[in-house]
Amino acid sequence: MSTDRRGWYAVSLSSGVPPGTANGTHLFDEEIVVWRDTNGAPHVWADRCPHRGMRLSFGFVRSDHLACLYHGWQYGSDGRCLHIPAHPGLRPPESIAVWRHSTHEALGLVFVHFGEVEETPALPAGMVGREFIPVRSIHVACPADRLADRFAALAITSFDRRLEGGIFALAATQSVIAGAVEKDGIGETLVGAVQPIGANRSALHLVVAGNGISCRGAPQRHFSRTIERLRDGIESGSLPMTGPIAPLH
Amino acid sequence: MIRTTDRTALDQWYCIDDLDDIGSAPRRTHLLGQEIVVRRDADGAVRVNEIATDGSVGAASPVEKRYGYAWTTLGAPARDILAIPESHEPDRKSVKCGAVTVHASGLRIVENFLDMAHFPYVHAEILGSERDPEVRHYHAEIRREVDEVWATGCKFFQPQASAAATGGVMVDYAYRVASPFVVLLYKTCVVAADRSDVICLFVQPMDEDLCRAHPVMFLIDDAAPQATLIQFQQLIFLQDRIILENQRPRLLPLEPRAEIPTRADISSVAYRRWLKEKGLLFGTAEGAREL
């Protein structure tokens, strides 16, 4: 996985940011806020109110506005300040705006690209009409490229038999790894997306692109336990740093 | 931590400990990046010494006792510790509220103390309410003759202005910044309309982005028990700490375009300008860039 700042990266499971909520996270050490308005649209912004620097992830969502916890300044979905409660009659100058990043939701994941770009992320084929079932997000104390490499190695040995798509290259990055999984004769696609948090910290967001109810419950728990073991193995050094990984079942 | 070389910061008096907490056992703390030790010697005198880089007890620092606290300096202050005439009035209760450690620049804490616009959000239904979040016009100035920053004519609607308040009132405030890390407010007293409660915040800058705040109040309030008054003030400071530790950068930017103020922030604008005129670097974003 190349770790180019100018690429699309998943920063949350879709289910991790329900309507009306905001969460703080990091991408390449930059603080970002991932929030969803009450109409269901996700937004990813710099996690900093331009007024006094407060992290907006501590703020609150009112309809399609994100409000800062410190002074209640409200920002619309275009990032512009719409309301300053201390001066109810004042129309805020257009220059007051939060730095926004391009946001795209797909595969049960929220993707972000720093700055504002025209293109949307290239995604694995065959995902139309699938139901995306969240497994979990894990944080691992290792660089993103190692997490992507180790997850791909693990996916081949532990989750299945055939990684149909192999490692899927996503735009300039290779942050999404999708593969077909077969369990007890039922096929589904496992999607793992790697988020570079900092030099030695990354996250893996795991979803199953399923065929109905078959992968809820026990399969979710199975995948969840397996990537926990992956994290523990990487952090303790008990997994090989390169090459194949023996099944972690 | 590294002791600062910022002359403006060094040449100030700082509150470093509650006198009631200082005993014969040495208490280690930091001031401007310098580790210091505070203790009482056999005859009861308070001593402050620097701790040398090898861990040995080094040079003695001057000690003053004011307002129930020990004060010291690592430099040569041109001015005495601030005067608070109200503190000597016989019917006032002095309430020390305990030290609060905050992982932020002490300057951010002073600025937050000057700020009324956050009351409805950070101290919701106590010091402010979303029903009336307006900051009405007030006056802010650098008073050259005393070299202090003042904000006067401040008014704010408060649902529960103090431990003694029983309902919402429009409260009158005046603010006074006596030195870069020392700030006071004078607030309508709910039990004596013609006088003000005085609430002081003595900030001990331990490092650029770490400090201890020592809040003390001089109140005209004969009803509320001491514990209730302290609890009220501690609740307020703990609510503020959530904000202060999550402002970015942690250090205070003095460059006017780094953050966007509005009319409610004229006291903060005056404070930042005054700090810049003094050439203060410790705890500022500009100072960190120079390092």
C-alpha cells in the first residue's frame, strides 16, 4: 500500500457515525471531524473551529449544521458560518468557514480525500445491490502499509480460500482490500479499508458485503475476533513481518 | 521541560501553591519549565528553590505570601504582586477553590476566563442559557497608567449566577487582567446589589502548554457553606477544562489572523495585543515557532 496523502482513505464505518453525531479522528496526523447531518449526509472537515480553535468533534449537530461546543457557532454543509449566537442579529461574514475535505460514502464506509477533488474513489466491482454489514474498526500501533500488507496476508489464509479480487487498488492508494470469502458454503466479500492515522498508528475498518442475513451474528463475530488477533499479533511481534501468516482461527 | 529564556515571562510574580497545603515535606512543581521545590522550614518560613538539572536543590527563589498563597519569581519583576483592595474588607469570605491542572497554555485559560460568549454552551443553565446567548456591547481597553487590560460594562443573562443565586438574573461584570497570567472578575453580588464579588484566577504556567490554575474568590455571601461555594466553582472549572484541552493549537496565537474574533471578543483582542506589545513568547504559538 502506498501512503500518499493525496488519496482516498476510509476514516469510519458508516454505522460508526449515525445521523446527528460527530466523531474526531486523525488522517496523516491531521485532526479531522467526521459528522453526519440529520438528512443522512456525511461530512469530513478539519477538526478545528476557526473562531478559537476548539475541536468541532466535541460539537453538536442541529439539522444540517455542525455547531461548536465552545460558543455555539453553527456551520452549514458548505462549511460556512451561518450563525453566531453571541450576536443573534449579525450575518456572519462569508470569510468565516471551516476547511472541508472531499467525502464519499460507499461499501458501508466513509471515505475522505484531503482538500476538494472532483473525482470519487474507484471501488471494487460487483458491489452494486450488496448489503454492507459492519464488522468493526480496530486501531493498531503500526504503519498503515504494514497493516494493509498483514491484513491481506491474513485474509488469504484465515478468511478463505479464494481472494477473487486480490488486493484492490484504490485510486492513488491501495487502502482497500477486498476478497471473496466462503464459509460453510455461503459466499460473501470481505472488505478491509486501512486508515493511516500517524507514522506508527493505523486503523482497519472491516465490513462484509453480504447476501442477506447469512453473515450477521456468528460470521461477524468470527471476523471480528480474527482481526483482533491480527492486531495483537502485530503489536506483540508474534506475527511474521512479511510473507504468509498461518491461519488465525 | 526546559526553563524558558523569555525575559517577559521570567520577570513576573507567580502564584505557585496554597499556603495551607505547604508543610515540611517538599512539594515539587514547575514554573516556566523550571522544576522548583516548595516547603516550610523548621521556623515555619516558606522556602522555594530551583531544582538543578542534576536533581540537586539549587538556588533559592524569592517568596511572598499574598491572598493565602505562596508567590515566587524566577526573574526580576519591575512590579509588585497585584493589589486586590476588596480582599481586605472585613465582611468578605475568602474561598480558595483548589488547584486545577490543565494541559493547555495558561494564556488560553486567562482568555477563556475573559469570555462571556461560552457561558450558554459550556456552562449551560448555570452561567448562561441558549435562551439568551447574546453578548451585549461592552468596553475593553489597555489602561496604560496601570498597565492592565480592563473590560467594563459587561452584562450577561445567567440562570444560576452563583451558589447563592435562586433564579435567573442579568449579571454585571467587569474584568481585569493584572499581569499576563493573573485575571480577576468583578460580578454583581446577589446579596448586596451595590457591591461586587471578586473572583480571581492565578495561573501558574508550568510549561508552554501545561499549567495549574489557582482560583480564589472574595465573596459577600454569609449564607452558603464553604463546601458549596467550592463545589460550584470546581464544577465551572472542570467544564472549562474540556474546552481548554481541546483547543488547537494548545498555545495562544497572537498573530491577529490566526483565529477569527467577533465583537464579543474585544477583550480577548485587547489581551492578545497587550501580550504582543510586551513581547511575551512563553505559552504563545509564535514563541513555539521561535524555539
